[in-house]
Amino acid sequence: MTQDSTEVDRLKAELAETKEELRKVRFMLDLVPFYVAYVDGDWTYRLQNTRAHDWFDSPELLAGNPLVEVIGEEVFDELYDGIEHALQGIEVGYDRRIRFGNQKSHVKANYVPDIVDGVVVGMGAVIENMTARRRNEERVRQAAVVFDAARDAIIIFDSKHRIIRVNAAFTELTGYDSSEASGERASDFAVPLRGHSLERVWTSMVRDGYWAGELYFRHKDGSVRHVWVTINCVADDDAFIHNYVAVLTSMDTDTTLSFQAHHDGLTGLPNRLLLQARLEHTLERAQRHKQPAALLYLDLDVFKPINDTCGHAEGDAVLIEVGRRLSKAVRAQDTAARLGGDEFVILLDDYAKEQDVDAVAWRIQDALNAPIEIEGRRHQVGVSIGIALFPEHSQEAVGLMANADAALYAAKAAGKGCSVRFGAPRPLVRTEPA
């Protein structure tokens, strides 16, 4: 009896030790910042760490259920091939968007087969939700596009006032590219006006978090540029300054003001004023050389809901992308202009035949029917187009604009998403493959 009692005590001690080891394993598993789960060889969901709460409402109730019931048929079908490979002994990894519940998430996952004595008995899954990271990466990418496309020179300094990055406009203003400017101090380029020291600029920055004023900047060729400088500090929640951002606007000539007066401030496309000038010049030349010309009046079909639901910043990002796509859809000699809001105009300068105008319209339709993705959200804007031809529909700029606008109205009335020539009874019909 004593021997049996001793054996029972030993087994109890071993069981307690095993439970403690399992508790420690579970504790360590819950520290992992990713969703970790185990699926056995017959596709039964067995266990998970506490990160499962990020994906399921009541994960503690899921163990022991078939995997298809746990994740749903739609997700199961999407992940089936990867899980099957893992249960055949092949490690699988992917980085993509999948649907969980009512939303799509960008996930990075690894399926690792659990092999015992050469037999696959299950698999472990490690899944990281990358949605927020991908959204942040997209925001960084958009910020980089804006930074590089900005017409004003921009300098980013570190906390010790050394340059860490400049944009293309800085290179145009000073002649120094990013590799030459990086690591240098502002004093290597800037010259204060009226004897004011740069130290006073930085003192004001630290005190007020902002400074604006006039400076001279040295050009690589030895000349100087008169600029208006605005500097802001970038601080964290504890008021520790990490960076300074300076924006330089040239004051030397009227070049900057002229550009701003003739171009749309958001997209950089020619504005109504410049379009009018180019249109009159194009028609004069077309009349003189007996060449054709065409005006395409564009209006986005679905834009207001983007502003209303996603905000004007996202709407602006959509308009910038629309401007970029329109510029790519036409030749260098043509003009893509923004009149304001979601209205754009394309001016085609000389073409071989009327079908060339139709081809441009189809090219624009295809470009703007393609989804525009902003911060993980996909927008379908679509476009309606009104077409007026010179000299058939008018020989004057005002008349051509008015008739293109009337054709646009007809395109909208025809159900949107189509192109209509002025005076035509119905929209264009595509005669070439998309």
C-alpha cells in the first residue's frame, strides 16, 4: 500500500509539474504580439493565444470545432490551398488582403507543419494584422509624392539643424541635389538679411515652434536667391523636437507667382486662365494651317460622395491622381487642365482623323474607370465626356467650350460613364478593343 501511495504521489507531482510547464508555455504564447493558432491533422481548430480576441468575439468557445466553422466558408475557401500544403508538410507564407467578418484586413501569415516521427499531425499558424502598417506605409508614400512634387523648395533638418532631406524644388532653387545637401547646416546655404543672425532664427524656433521671414540662399553657381522661408518644428507629445521643416518660396522674380496664377494649386495642371490662352492660340494656328482641334469636357461621375464620406483630404488625393492619369493619357503637345471641382478639360492640338479623338476619350475612360486606392480604400470615380471639334462645331474658343459643355450634359443625361460628341444623337460606341 505504501508503495502504491508513493507512486500516486509521484504521478501527482509529475502532473503538477507538467501543468506548470504548460502554464508557462501558455503565458509565453500570450506574450507573442501576433495571433497564433493550432489546427490538427483532421482540420480541427484546437487552440490559440489571447490575440485571437482581435479576430473573434468569443475565441474561447472555438476550440474543438471544425476549422471551416471557426473562420467561415468564404475565408476557408480563400485559405484552403495554403492550409492543405501545410498539412502535407510544406511550410507556407503569404502577405495579402483577406476578408474576416465584415472587413478586409491585410495579413502576413506563416503556416508551419507539426511533424512527429515523420508524420504531419497538425500545423501552427502565426498571423500578423498588417492593415494599420500598410495604411501608414501608404500615407508615407503619399507624403513622399507630395514632398517630391511640391513646387516650393522643402528642407527637412534633424534636431541639430543638419539637413537630412531636400526635394527637387530645392535642387532647382540652389543647384545642390539631395546627396550634396545632406548633412550640411543651414548656414552653409542661407545668408540672413540686414545682419540678422541664423542663431536668432533657431532661438525663435525653439521658443515659438515657428519662424517666417526673408533670407538669401546661395546657389551652386555662386549667385544668391532671395526667398521667403517658413520653418516649423516637429515635436513629440513630450515637446521634444525631432525635426524642423523649412519651406522656401522664391522672391527673386515673378516666376513663382506666374506659375501659381496659371496652374491649379492642387493638381499642378493648367487652370482655366492658361487653358483659355492655349485654346485661343491653338485655334489661331489651326485656322492658319487648316488643322483640326478638339476639346473634351470631363466631369467625374462619382466624386462628391468621396468628399462627403472620406473627407476633403482624401478627395484632394483622388483629384491629384485623376490629374496624373489625365496627363499620361494625352500627348505632350496636348493640354490637360482642371477648371475647378471635379471638372477637367482636354485640348487636342492637331490629329490625323476624328477616330483619334475617340481613341483619346476611350483611353481616358479606361484610365478613370480603374480604381483609385487611397489609404486602403478603393474609389471608382468614372467620367462623362463631352466632345466638340474644330472647325465642325465652332470656330471660336467660347463656342467650342460651350458646345463641349453641352455635349457633356448630354453624356450625363445618357446615363454617365460615356462620351458624346456635340450634336450626336447617342454616345460613342467603342470600335477598338479596350
